[in-house]
Amino acid sequence: MSQILKEVLQQIREGNDSLRKGLTKISNTFYNNSELSIQEACYNILQIPLSKSSEECVFIPTFPMAERVRLVKSQNKLEELDEDSTEIFESGLIEHYANRPDSLKHESLAEFAANFTYSSVHTKTSLPLKNNSGYVTRRSKSRVIRYRNYHYEIDPENYVRENLMLFMPWTNEINDIPDKDMEQLFASHSHTINEKKNYLMHLMMII
């Protein structure tokens, strides 16, 4: 393969081909001279993915509020807002969790992310979120959750905040997870936090 590629590169240098045409030649050389198993060849012809994840994942943005990236609403949605409105960002997983119905008040953010799917459309099995912010439906198969995963030895403050945010049920992040009382709050809810965390890890729902 290396000798064939050298010959192709030499032809490109000596010719007047454009960069795009040169790259096409290289990729075609790789494709036409690579050895494939019968299974790989069949998958290629049938356009079947060679690899596929068997588990669906969801990322929970557990960064401090000031560091989270949020999407601004479309121009049409912004124009519909009142002049004094500050609701310029699209709602995400954290906002959906904060607006969960009372029937899910004991669900932690981690459990909510793993077990529910958001939709703006109502169905027979969906639950309405508060403030007319949409609906959630319980999943038949839980998702694997991923998050920032701070380490206590490196960043103890964010480690404590992240664990409270993920595994202690809350409604208002600012009020329920105040900066000045996090250590005390973590200690008083350590049993609940460890119980929910161990349960999700046992089900292989945390990576």
C-alpha cells in the first residue's frame, strides 16, 4: 500500500491536478487497494454501518452555570418575546428537569436524564412539564448518562456541587444548591446521593 501511495503522490506532484482531485485520487487508492473481509465487503455494498452503539447516551452539562454553553432562541422566537423578557435561551435538559411535574419531584437529575425523553408535542403517555414548557415521556430503555465528572482530589468544590446537582432532587438550582452551604448540604444528603449513584452504576447507566 505504501509503495502505491508513493506512486500516486508522485503523479500528483508531476501533474496539474487541483487539490480536490489529488485528494480524490488518494482516497480512491486507499479504497481500491485495501483488503476487506467478505463480511466487510457485504456491509459496504449494502451500506450497513460496520459499528453501532447498542446504548444511547445523554450528556448532562454539570459545569458551573457561568461556564455552560446555551443556545439562543431563533430570531422569530426572540421577536415574539416581551421587550423586558430575559428568556432569550432555548430550554435544555436542566430546564426541563427544573420544570418536571410534582409526580417526579423525588427523581434526581441523573434519573430524569436517563429515564425520560423531552417533546414539545403531547401524547397519551407523556407528562406535562410546568410553565407550559413541554412534555416528557418515560423511556422503555434507560439511557447511559455522561457528565463532566470532577474529581475530589483535584476540584473538591465542583465535585461536591456536581454530585448534589446529579443525585439530590432539586427544583431551583440557585436556591437548592447554594454555594456557601454545599459541603453541609452534601453531608446531610450523602446517603441519598450514594444510594442513587450506586443504583445507576449497578445498572451500568453511568460512564
